[in-house]
Amino acid sequence: MIEDSFQIGALSLKTRNVKNSLVKQINNWKDIFNGELHKKAKIALDALFEEIKHISIKIDKPADDVDSLGGVMQALEEIRKK
């Protein structure tokens, strides 16, 4: 919204280069922020995937006796809590 030139009395300020530099800096910052955000999301997603994998292993065990059934029930309780 800033004009390319700004007149103050006899002084004429050219703002095109400043605006272009600011836009370039903003785009660079957005790219870096976006990359960091993706890294954090990937770490969180990997942790969630590992957690789901561990719980799935516990649930997929056959419940042949009371002890193994208790293990499955504990895994289901973990799922409910989360």
C-alpha cells in the first residue's frame, strides 16, 4: 500500500527498493518458519506413530489367559486416557 515514491516538499523518496527488500525478507522468514514448523510436526507425528505401534502390539496379543487379558485391558485403558 506504500507508494513507489513519496514527496515531502522538495524531497522525493523512492520506496520501491525498500518495499522489494521487505517483501524478500518476509518471504525468506516465512520459508524458514514453514520449514521449522514442518520439522516439529514430523517429530510429533513420528512420536504418535511409535506410540500407536506399541499399543497395537499390546492389543494384538492373543488373550489366552487372565494375565494376557489384563495386558490387553491395560492397553485399552491407555487408549481411553489419551
